[in-house]
Amino acid sequence: MAITIYTKPGCFGCRKTVQKLAAAGIPFTEVDLTQVPAALEYVTEELGYSQAPVVVVDDQFHWSGLNPANIERAIAYVSQEVSG
């Protein structure tokens, strides 16, 4: 299970999302949308998002923006996958 967080510099929601997942010990990959054009194309064209952060847990579970409820759902989901 590999969570990917697409972020941009100076983004409060991005920083908070990264902090919450890191504090919970959830592994993730952070991708800077301003440095990786293919990532920006993916989140805007394929996923249809226009707000950072974009968090992709899997093909069916992803969202954009600071969303504490989804962060908690992702933590629970990944924790269950790891322990189960």
C-alpha cells in the first residue's frame, strides 16, 4: 500500500496532511506538483482535481484539499491493511 500526496510549496493543507500521516506512522510518497509536470497532468486531467493536496490511497480512494475525515479514514485503512 503506497499513499501518494501531491503537494505544492506554501500550501497549508498540504503541510497539515503530510504532518498528520507522518505522525500516525503511515508511509507515503510526497510529489511536488510544481516540479513534476506529469504529476500535475495526472491530478488535473485523469483525476479531475484543481486543489492541492491531492491524496491517492488507491484507485478508488482519493481526494483533494485538506480533509481531516478522509485523512483519518486513510490512516485506519492503511493500518488495517498492514495488520491484516
